[in-house]
Amino acid sequence: MDNENNKKKIITRFAPTPSGFLHIGNIVAAMISYLYIKKNNGKWLLRIDDLDYHRCRQNYLEFTLKSLEKLGFEHNSKIYYQSHYNEDYKFYLNLLKQKNMLYGCDCTRPLIKQHSAQGEHGYVYSGFCKDKNITEKNSALRIKSPDKMWQFNDLILGTQQQNIKQDLGDFVIKRKDGIMAYLFTNVIDDYNMKITHSIKGADLLFSVATQQFLKQIFNFSSIKFAHFDLIKNNNNIKLSKSTSATGIDIKNPIKTLIQAYNLINNSNKILSADFDSVDDFWQYAILNY
């Protein structure tokens, strides 16, 4: 990503889910967006994606906040907790209902598999329930996706094209358990936080068209996107909580920071840990990234 020197303040965010301990892949993601913001004199905000009460735990949240503090990540505003914005999500959900853009879906996973084609990001939902007039109670709510091509410029990957209907089908807005879906809430959160740049891993590239679609419905301004390569383990599998990635060691924050920095800056690796403090590391990293 190139430096940007325009008048509009660049704002991005790091949005961990407290469903496990932070691992090095999380720190890499945080560092990429943090260094970009520091290079461009912008704002780096912290959002906690804590809607999924089945998975989120207080001890994971405390570890996340403590880790980021120990590692020297400084956010420029109060922490944004998704769980505090349920009324906002309900408001925009009702807008979609008023526009007759949603329908109930009671499909089980086996039924989705049976009636849907396999896509790159899972099964492409066929709209099996669209005309069944299923009530909202105990069912998911899906949005009627347009069959059109969406195009955008990724700051890292260049020009991208996506067709929601063909790539995902009618995607979920609200889950069966009543929890609002990420593809829906993320758009509202970015609007609330005045995000200008969304900097994420390449595994979320597929979601950009859904965001453009929803932004258009809600009349939200467009933002810029940048998707970076994922950090993978020795088996070429993405580091994640679901693949049992090891939590970071915050007893030695400089070592952890150097490990993350070297993973994203292969051409200019730090070969020694000759830093007196975390602040010294960040001064070096910001200057040399």
C-alpha cells in the first residue's frame, strides 16, 4: 500500500473477536493496519466483535486488551463493542424488511448442501426458501442478492470483480439464533465509526461486494479496501483460533512484535532484538516499514 497524503483523515480499525487468545496472525493483522495509519497520520480504532455470546468469553477479552496494551498498540478513541449497538442493527434490519428484501430460511446444513452448488467460499445458497413464506421465528433471515457484477480497486490486489448471486447466493443477515451476521453488522459498524479504509486479510476479500451492496441500500459512503496475504502454518493452513493457533506470549512483547514485523517485512527483517523498549521498536518499525 502506498502512502496517502490527502486532506481527509484516514481511519481504520482492528476488530478481534474474543473467542480465543490472540495469536501471531492477529498481531500481524493489527500491525499492518497500525503501521499504515502511522505512516499516513490517521486514526487506528479498536472494535470488539463480541456479538456471538456462544463463543466469546470475558477471559479472552481481558487477554486481548492486555496484550494490545503490552504490545504498544494505541487506539485513538474509546473501544467500540458490537454488543452495545444491537439497536442500530435492529434499525437497519427493519429498513431491509420495509424494502421487502429479506426472507426467512429454516434450511439445515444438509439441506443447504443438497440444494446448493459448491462455491469457493462455501455453498452458494440457491434461494430454496425464498418463496416458502417462512416466519422469522426460529429461522435465519436472508437477503435477496442482485445478479450483477461489482467492481472495486483493492489497494494491494488491484482491480477486483465479484457477483454476490453467483459467488454466495442470498447471504444471511440474521442467524437462526437471533445473532446478527458479520456481513451485515460490519457495514453498520464501519459507518458508525467513520471508517475510511478497511484493511483485512485476503480471506475476507469475498465480502467486499456484500458491503458495497448494503452500503448502496443504506446510502452509506464508499470506503477503500486493502487485503493482505494471510499468515499460514507449516501445513499451509491459515493461522486461526479454529485451527488451534497458539496464543502469543506477552511476557516478552518485543520478541512478539519482532516476529510479527518480520512476517510482513521480508525485505527488511529485524535480525536482533536490540530495543530498550516497546516504544523503541515502534519508532523503528514506523520509520522502516
